[in-house]
Amino acid sequence: MSVSHADVIITGGGVIGCSIVYNLAKSQVNSLIIEKAAGVGQEASRSGAGILASNAPTREPYAELSRASLALYPSLAEELKAQTQIDIEFCDCRIRALQKWHPPLTDYRQINL
């Protein structure tokens, strides 16, 4: 790729930036990642330890987008394995978080320890 020309410039080489560039490349779009770290996936993507979560039981837009994104991941893992022979070891573990709702306290002194 020529550094002197890009149709799209992506700021950030984390999992989202790399996914965007990967999909643009499949559509023959010349793109460039600008990353401040020494390599891609070194910042927040690395800190996430590969954990993909969408536990929010709401219908809020962010929760809906998280679930839709997570649903795309198995096919992406297979596609990457077929193209690169690298198994990213995706595991659909279906971890569920149990939460107990507590009404908000108006005064911390109300807590009985």
C-alpha cells in the first residue's frame, strides 16, 4: 500500500480499528491505520484479555449493539482461520452474570454490617 494515498484513515489499531480495516480491505478500499503504540492491539484491546461480553439485559442501543457485534464473532473467527490458518481460539462460553438488585441508599449509615 502506498502511504501517500488512503481512501480511509482509521485512528486506533485495536480490535475495532483492525476489524474496520479488515472489512474495508475485503471491499478493495485502500485504508490506513494510525496507531500510537508500537503495534496493534496493545492498548484497551490487550487489557480486555480477549473477553467479549454483552450481559446487559436491557434494550438500550449500546446493549443491542454489543449483542449484535458478539453474534458476528463466531463467523469472523472461522473466516480468519480459513484465510490465515491461525486459530484465534474463540470460545462461546455463555457466561452469565447473576445480579441482585439493591435499591439505592440515601445515606451510607443505613447499612447494617
